[in-house]
Amino acid sequence: MNNIIMTSNGFSNTSNRSDEIDELFKKVAYSKKVLIVGNAANKSSSNYSQRRIVKKNFESIGAKTVHIIELKPENLKVILKYDILYVMGGQIQE
């Protein structure tokens, strides 16, 4: 793994981030394998639905592969097979 992206503002085309941040996402993720680590949100929560949006955003900037997983003891080693690790955050209770 070469990059870990951490942001308190998320990765969404509708946010108020600066153009420099958007360009950084493009530069870092283009043609890379991205792993999105889901949080503990309930499947019915709006936070859970953000996973698909983040995945589409990475795909739209040219990421080679984008997968979403829930971390469990049996799949911890899988994160080493990706170039970028994006960890979902936010309010997990609704």
C-alpha cells in the first residue's frame, strides 16, 4: 500500500473542498487499486449509502479498481493488496 487518504470532509463532488484537494485525489488515485473500508453504520443509514458515492467518485477520477470491505480478522491481510486505503468515517448511528 502506498497511500492512505484521510479527510474530515469526505470525498464527494458536492462538498466545498478546494480545487487543490480535488486535484490531489485525482493525482493519488488515478490508475490505482483503491480499498474503501466501511464503518459500522447501519445499512439503513444515510452514512452507509455514502459508500457507493465514494466508490463512484474514485471510479470517475480513473481509479483502476475500487472495492468496499468491512474489516474482519479474516480479511485484514487483504488491505496490503491495494495502493490506497480510504476509511469511511462519520456518524454511525441514526
